[in-house]
Amino acid sequence: MSFPDVRMRRLRRTPALRRLVRETHLHADHLVLPLFVRPGEGLRTPIASMPGCFQLSVDELVRECHQVADLGIPAILLFGIPTSKDPVGSEAYALDGIIQRAVRALKAALPDLLVITDVCLCEYTSHGHCGLIKGDEVDNDATLELLVKMALSHARAGADLVAPSDMMDGRVGEIRVGLDENGFQHVPIMAYSAKYASGFYGPFRDAAESPPQFGDRRGYQMDPPNALEALREVELDLDEGADIVMVKPALPYLDIIWRVKEKFRVPVAAYNVSGEYAMIKAAAERGWLDERAIVLETLTALRRAGADILITYSAKDVARWLRE
């Protein structure tokens, strides 16, 4: 059958009809808000390249997370800015490190809020790379021991999930063994499995104070033209014990999200990264785009591609918009 018997516009005529037949749904339950925590007290330092985002002291972080919980957002993803940095990123796995203190404070104040911790050395090393340096390269195998120590320190502080983002080969398996052998079999791993070497990370590196001091991260993050390699990365992480896999960035890699979901049928997270956020903010501030419309369209596209979990700096705004 065809026109005039078939009229596709019939089910688009009113908002109620459109809601009735809508295929993809966006809900606050899908959201994770990334947050940056730093030493100090009463600090809420604006991040110039990410309007509306801040570096927070622990007390301000707890206050922020009360708002997050009140909006129905189930989880946050924590990044730390240490007091000092050194070549081995020692504050990353210190008992009194900034993330460890933040996790303890959050779990005491908001036990039902899911606290996810980023596991990577880049914010903590003086050279800004994601692992130990040997010569002029990151030493993959030597880095694994420190990543395990970091993940364990987060679990001991009370983290609900750990999220290794370093892109070292074998790190998921090593972290899984380390957690299991120390009584943390219940702590899931959300692996940054398909993390691309992207130009969209610039504002994040301002926020986390973590740009590499030499070279770049293309020797361990994925090459943007590659798709089959992403599937292999995901498969290896799942074989090593990942519970959730992630694609990062999100919007330029919708095809990767789709391929991962179709092939593996596991929980998939999409990280709507700082550059994606900053572009929309900048255009909206100039009146070139409707921020609300574009953000909701973007996140719906990620859901439609197969993402179950949406990591976005717009999470609070989205949760408010969805209530209206």
C-alpha cells in the first residue's frame, strides 16, 4: 500500500500521538554527571572553557551532589585534581588522596547516589600522561600495577563502580583480579573500551589540569578512522571482566555505539565529552542554537544508537527539562 492509503503524517499530528508512538525515550535514569574535585574548602572555581562547570572542593561537591540526587540523576563520575603531581602519580592511589576523601564524604552524605571513579594517572602525573614513562613512551605493563592500586583505593573508600580510562592493554583484567582478591567482587568495572584520540577533549584537559607535557596520547588511545579495532577492544575488555563498556567521544562515534550494542548486547555508556558540551554552549551563548533543543536531540541520538548510559555535563539541565 502507498499514498493516499498510507499517510505517515497521521501519527505526527499532535504531541500526544507523537508520544504514543515514540521509539526512543530519554529519562533522568540514563544520566551520569561528571564532576571535578580539588583540595580546599568552600571552592567553586568556574572552568572557563566549560560554562556552568566547576572545580569543587569536597564540601562543595557534597552540596552539588545533593542537587544531583534531588533531580533524580542516579550517578556521578569523579575526576580529581591533586595537591601536587609527580612522575608516578602517587596521589592517585594515596589513602588521603582527593578522590578517596571525596568518595568517603559522598557515601556518608548520600549513600544511595552511585559514585563512579575515573581510574587513570593523567591528572596526577607531572608529565600528564596516563602511565609511567620509560624513555619517551608510556610503559604499559609497569603502569598496570599502579592502576590496580588506584582502583583498590577507590573501592576501599566506597566507590560503587571504577572506570579505567587509561587505555593500557590488559588493565581491565588486572583490576578485576585485584578487586576480587581483596574482597571487592561486587564492584563493577565500567571500561573506557573504545576511547579515541580526539580533538574534543581540550576543555576537559583545562578542567582536570591534565594536558600532556610532551607528545600526545595517540600511542595508546584509538585512531579515529578505525571501527573494527573498537569492536576488538570491547571484546577484549569484556573477556577480561568489564561489566559496562564505553565509547568516547559520543556524537562523532554514533556508528561505533551502534556496532558495539548490536554485536555484544551489553550495557553501553556514551561519554558526551567536554568539546561537544562546549560547542553547544558557545553557540547557544551567541544565539545561534537553542541549547535545550540541541542537547535533548543529541542525547536522544545517543540513545537511539544504542547507549544505555549517557555521561554528560548537561545532566542537571536535562533532568530539569525532562520534568517540565
